[in-house]
Amino acid sequence: MNNMMAYCGLICSNCPAYIATQANDREGLEKAAANWNTEPDALICDGCKVAGQGRLAAFCSECQIRACAIARGYETCAPCADYETCEKLAGFHKYAPEARAALDQLRAGA
């Protein structure tokens, strides 16, 4: 499975919901749902860049970061001029510092 990075910097292909969806693993979805206090069907996801081509987890389909990056035509938030001052991104990265690190690497050209 290839690494797929979300607009926010998360690696979709490392996400338990994505992995379980791709493997058609209902038990994996149920386990992820228990960890995230949601229903398994809300986690069915083919990755956040599949608009019109696949399924999005409920929270991904409503993601303001995703919507902004799509509207601006970015593959990720890394090249955005507002990257350093984006409140949506900063708020999210408090809970997912690994996503910030991934985007910082892209910005540095790594």
C-alpha cells in the first residue's frame, strides 16, 4: 500500500480506519470506532483525497482543512502562504503533531 498524505499532513494509509476499510475488515473498523467513540460505519474511508471517487469517514467529509486546501487547489497545506498562521491547522496539529512534522518536511523540501 502506498503512503497517502491527507491535506493536513496525516498519513491516510497509516490510519486504522483507512486500513480496515481497504481490507474490508469489519472487526478493525469496530476496534477503531471503539477507540474514537463513534460508529464503525462513520469510519469507512478511502482516504481524504478521493472526492467523488470513494468513501470518506464522517469527520473527514466535514473537515474544514480539507475543504480549504481543495478550494485553494493544494495537494497538502504545506505550500500555502497561510500555513504558519492558519488557526484551523494549528488547532488540529495540537492533537496530531506528527501531521505537522510531515508538512514541515514537505515545506523544507525533504
